[in-house]
Amino acid sequence: MKSYEVTVAREGRWWMIEIPELDGLTQARRLDDVEKMAREYVAVTLDIPVSQAVVSISGIEVDGQDVLEAKALVEDLRRQVRHLEATVADLTGEFASALVDASVPVRDVSNVLGVSHQRVSQLVQSAPNERSSGLAQAILAAKTEHASDLIVHFKAGQAPQILEVESSGKTRDSRRSRARRAGVHEVSRPSAKKAKADNK
């Protein structure tokens, strides 16, 4: 079924809806009504049922800026936040288990990790059977695994680029594969020695 491209622009109190292929122009009060109004225009123009009128909104312009780009930016950052939240949750669970295994009281674990003691109990109970061999090892593994700076580069007209900057030699293959799956781009931070050599 053919789909008609629709562009939308804010003019005063109206959303002006253009359907270039049909040389059509209509309007809507609310953004929620844009697709409905566009489909109705296509249906009337082509003398077809509204159910057969298919449209695709390719741009929404306000003051000369395409707000769909802003929407894509926000959605991409939300995906990154969800990924980081999952990482934090996993790490908190590992630390909780290691602390409890080291005979630290649950309420003290709660104080260290900044979560309720009920949450600590949940984390420990839901942790995998194979726990870290000790707190020191858990902390060392976490530092090695997560020692990086997160940088977000914004460029007009493009999705944000997420960069993880790490010290040279600390990036592991498993980390890179996870980063690729999450859409994260990694770059290595040069060592101090190398930086000095490059500046000479």
C-alpha cells in the first residue's frame, strides 16, 4: 500500500500539514491530530476509504528547526541511560553479595551502597550462585571493567555520539563487544608518556 510523505510546520496556533506528492495542504490544532488530518486529506483527494490512506511524517518544523531530530536525540540518550542503569544495578548486586559474604551486616551494606536494607536482601537473594571470591576482587574487577569517562558529543543534524575514554591497555574484548551492542563508541586515552612525546 502506497504511503504519502507528510511534512509539518508550526504557524501561529496551527500545525500546517503539507503532502507534496498531492500538492496538498491542510492543518490541525494539535500535533496528535496531524496524522488523522493528513489521512483524511489523502482519502478525500484520491476518493478512497480513510482506512486505506497511509501517511508518513518525515519532518516537524518549529522556528526553522526539525523537532524530530530533538526527539531522536532524547530517545537515544534514554537508551544510553537505561544501559547505564542496568550496569549500575548489576554492579550494586555484586558489591552487596561480596560485602555480605565478608560478614558485613545487611544494614551496614545498605549504608555503604546507598540502598535500603530490604533492597540489599533482594540483591543478595537474586545474585547468581557463583559469586566473587572476595570483596577486594569484586572491587578490582569493577574498577578494571568500568574505569572510563563517558563523553557525549552533540552535532547539529546528527544523533549524539557517546564516547567512552579509557586508559591505554585497559580495554577488554568483552567490554568492546558489549559497547558495540549498546551503540557506544570507544576511544583510547593516550598514556602520559605518549602524550608528552607527541607534544614535542
